Amino acid sequence: MSTLRFKALAELPFRNYRQDNAIDIPSKLSELFCQNVFSEETMREYLTKEAFQSILDAIKKGAKIQRHIADQVAVAMKDWAMSKGATHYTHWFQPLTGSTAEKHDSFFTPIEGGRAIERFSGALLIQQEPDASSFPNGGIRNTFEARGYTAWDPTSPAFIMGTTLCIPSIFISYTGETLDYKAPLLRALNAVDEAATDVCKAYFDKNVAKVTPTLGWEQEYFLVDTALYQSRPDLVLTGKTLLGHSPAKGQQLDDHYFGSIPTRVMNYMKELEIECMKLGIPVTTRHNEVAPNQFELAPMFEEANVAVDHNSLLMDIMARIAHKHHFSILFHEKPFAGVNGSGKHNNWSLATDTGENLLSPGKNPKKNLQFLTFFVNTLKAVHDYADLLRASIASASNDHRLGANEAPPAIISAFIGSQLFRVLEELEKVTDGKLSPEEKTDLKLNVVGKIPEILLDNTDRNRTSPFAFTGNKFEIRAVGSSANCAEVMTVMNVIAAKQLKTFKAEVDALIETGLKKDEAIFNILREYIKDCKSIMFEGDGYSDDWAKEAEKRGLNNLKTTPEALKQELNKKFVDLYEELGIYSHREFEARNEIKLEKYSTVIDIEGRVLADIARNHIIPAALNYQNRLIENVRGLKEIFSEKEFKTLAKEQLSLISQISENVSKIKVGVDDLLSARDEAKNTSGSQKQAELYCSSVIPLFEVIREGSDALEMMVDDELWPMTKYRELLFTR
């Protein structure tokens, strides 16, 4: 390993990245936008008027596409793809592995007479049959029950990757259960569309026919030189460093954040942006993040389903292009101890087909009451389903990040800014029942009417809040960088849909008692504000005082994934999904099972890798150096008198002793780790197994790491086998 380390370091200075990987960008990126996408403009060119209108109806109204129309679309899609050099097609889907999946089939079809043509039919466009038994299913499918289906999602445009036409699709089992992230998300988007549209039509704007959830994600990541990456088995196998002493200089000086982007990284970013433009991913922001060799990119917001697809596609593209630039990309939430980890902030809002953002105030009291309605209902949804939202961002890797210096705590709270908080306090004072003319006037002029002015001078954003209002959207900050956005977006839209349905029913009930529409809305919002004040918090979410205060308020602090996933099976949450038709009870339990199994498997792999590195790399290197010291001590004893020897060999003897102590610490730690791992692995029940990995296995990682990191500071640098943090983080 030490040979790999030094070979990689020796080669780095002789690589001419400025010249070898220089990227020329066209004068206008806009000219590349959607070049490789079967976009609306492309469809207009290739499809008949009937087929084009059918696709638009499917996208905007959820209408079904007839088989003869699908045949027309398939032929047009094939012709367009082949004009771009495509030879194959695939149903591109997002199984519960956390990555994307694809099975390529050729357009090539042999025909009689030893000839061949290219064919693609509506039947092939609509549905394919990959093996469902080899993907995570939580016990829904037996190994021998292999059949599963992918089905075309016409609401997300097809695109070309290399020579393959990729068709975004859902993935379901033979018996109809969902086995992916997209299908539940589409159901959730439909649910919130119906609920939000009903509220808009009934109280604010009868012209609203559709409400679309929007998403703008921010993707953080690390770049590490590939040669250095390959010299670290823990990075290769787990995506994070399991060992490594913090360098003298990390992020203390804040000199990396928003700093000048290194040339090699800039070349990577340029090529990435070109590919993103071609694939219709509207990336607009790039910058250095806080930690060394950490970066971020972000797009303009999009319709949530398309945004989720684009983020999943982006992560694939990022890894491919990084490889071309001799980088390895790290999406792990905490790849390095002692420096910031990486998140994927999800900025969520609701947009109408009339061009309004429902979480943005308007120019008159009516529009501002509309804003308050959706704003307060969102807070109420998060209050009532906080634990479900917490479970949606739970993973073994995100556990390392939540509550650290750059990430929100595991306590779900909402930051809205002091000015909006005061507005809600005023609304909380609204009279029960009918309002006096004076109160109506005061509310319209001095409370609701002044919201736009208030938001122009909004308070500072709170980086410690997991759910923050940022002017015209809510930012879900606790999502991990490696996560699929679909899971948290499914939850967010489901709970919003449920809350809006409840709100409308309660307002309608008050209207039936004789209250006017606005009076009924104010009365219901008043009660919601009282209910959800417990999650509103403006202070430091990292502080111990907040943890104590949150406990007093009755908020759960689910610090680990097993704790969070145990709450996920609450009957209230299961009933919610069944009521809105998102999951059946069986599907939801299966997904919970999959997440628990993944958690245990990740910890198990990390434990095995750590034991291997400690036994086969760290201990031998330490003993090798210790033997050199012992030889040195023997030489000193032969040369000097007893008195001189004791003085001159004092430090060497102390070092020999410290090495032995740490080697022993590691050896015992590894033995204990393997024993705890075996016990956890042989425990029946996914929840109990995950809890045992969490409580018994993970704590032993730190014991071994302490011993190893101590040895790293003692052993001769030329003998140390593991590439060090200073090399991984500061090699550009």
C-alpha cells in the first residue's frame, strides 16, 4: 500500500492537466441546451399533431396515451435518436439500490433474406421486462419470482447517453408493487396537485387547473485524485475514509469556500456543464465549498419529477466525467473526519399553471392570504409528520453528518425568520368566529397586506435548521448528498397533500356554520399556528440548550437511522400512505425492511474493511517501524554506557512502548469488532439487527481509529501505508 501511495504522489507533479484536459466552451451554453433530449421542441418537429397533443395531455393532465399514438411516438423517437448516433435503447429507472439502472436493447432487427432493419415499436416504448428478483424488494418477491416491469413515464423526457436512447421509466413487480423511487413520487405529486388545486379553486383563483411541485436541489461533492483514491481501500469499498489523522490545516481558515476554483477542477466543471446542457439539466451555479477539495453545483428549479431524474442522471454523469479528468468523485455524506460533509439541499415549492408560486406573497391582501394559507399548512404538515420527514433522510452515511458543524440536527424544526414569526403571532390573536369590520381592516392592511415588505428585509438564513423558509420556498437542508431526492420529495408532497385536504374540509365546515370564506380561513390558520409553534425555532440548532428545549416541546431527537426507521412504521404514517394511494401496507413495510437491511449491510462492510486495513496494513507498518526503533536502541546500548544509554534511548523506548500500546488497542478492537459483527449479523429481525450494528459495532470503529490515528503520528512517513488526509485533501 505504501508503494501505491508514493507512486501516485510521485506521478502527480508530471501530469499536465492544464493542457491534457483543457475544455473549450461554446460562446453560448444556451445553444447546447436540450441538444440530446427528446424535448417539447423536438417532439413538435418529429411527431404528428395528434401524437404531440397526446403527449402534452399526458404531461399536463395525466391523460393516458393510446397504443396507436405510442407507436407513432416510438418511431419518431427512434428516428430522432438514430439521427444522433444512437444504436440502442433502454428503460432508464431508479431501483431501491440508490443508483440508476438500465438494460440496453438494440434497434437492430434481422429480417428474411439475410437482411436487417432498425425497429422500435410502441409496445417496446411502453414496457420492458428486466429481472425483478435481483433488485431490493423487502421480501415482496421471492428469488425464483423474477418477473418485473419497467413502464415509460411520458412526463419526463427521453434523452441520449452515448449511443443509447434512455427512456425514464417506473419499475414495478409482476404483482404490481412499486420497486423504485419514481412510481411513489408520481403518485405523491398527483396527490398534492389535486389537494392544492382544490384549495386554490375554492378560495383564491378559479382559473387554477393544476399545481406543480417544484424542486431545486444543490449537490455537494468531493473530488480526489484517482491514483490517491485507489491507494485507499476504504475509499474504494465504502466511499469514506475509515482511518486518518486530521491534517494540521483543514478548513480552519475558511480559505477554500468560494475561493478561486483550481484549474484542474475548472476543466472538469466545464465539461460537466457542457454535458448537462446537452441533457437539459439547467445547472447555473458552481463554487468551492467549505472543506478542501469540496465543491457544489446547483441548477434552476424544475418540476419535481424531472428535477429528481436530472439529479440521478447528474450523479452518473459526474462520476463518468470525473474519471476522464483522473478524479474520483465522493458523494458520501462524511468522507473525511474533522471537515464538513456533503449534503443535497432540496428547495421545495408549489407552482400553479397560471404562473404563480404559492409560497411567494402577492401584490394584494388576497394573494398574501393565499401565501399564508400554503405557508402555514406546510408548517402544520411538517409538525404533524416530523418523524416521517426525518426517516426519509435517514441512512448510515447521513448519520455521520447530521448534527455536525455544517448540517442540521436530527431534531426536525422550522426556521421562518423573526419577521414572519411576528406575523404568525398576530394571526394567532384573531378572534374566534366572526371578525369585526375593524379587525378585518387591520388584518388586511397591517398584517397580511405588509407581508411582501416584510420579506424584502427578511432575517438571515439559519444553517442549523433542517427546514428553513428562504423567501419563496422551503429548503430541506438535512438531505444527504448520496440520497435520491425522490424519497424526501415523496414524503414532502404526501404530507402537504394530506394537510391541504384536511384544511379544506375544516374551512368548508366553518363556512357551512355561517362564517365567510376569509373568516373561516383565518380561524383555521389561527389554530394551526398554535399547534405548530413547537417546531418553530430561530436559534442555534447545534446547541445543547436546543436539544433540551426540543425535548420539553415534545420533539423527537432521532439521532440514528434505526431510531428513525422504527418510527416510520407508526400506524399514522402507514394509514397516510394507504389513504392517499401512495403505498399499500405491504409496500411500505417492504421499503422499511430494505432501508434497515441496507443500513446493516453498509455497517457490516465498513467493519470488515476496517478490520482488514487494521490487521493487514496498519499493524504490520507499526511493527516494522517499531523493529527499526528496537534495532536503534540495541545499537545505542552497545555504544554507550548504561547511564548514557538511559538518557539517550529514553524517547525511543517511550515510542516503542506507545506503539505497542496502540497496536494492542487496535488488535483488541478488531477482535471485539469482528465478534460484535458476527453477533449482529446472526440476529434475526431487521430492526433488531440494525439496532445491534448501531449500538455494538459502530462504537468499536472509533476505538480502532484512535489507535491507528495515533500510530500515524508516530510511524515514519515513508513506512505509513495509507495515503494521508493532507494528500487527499490538498492535492489539486
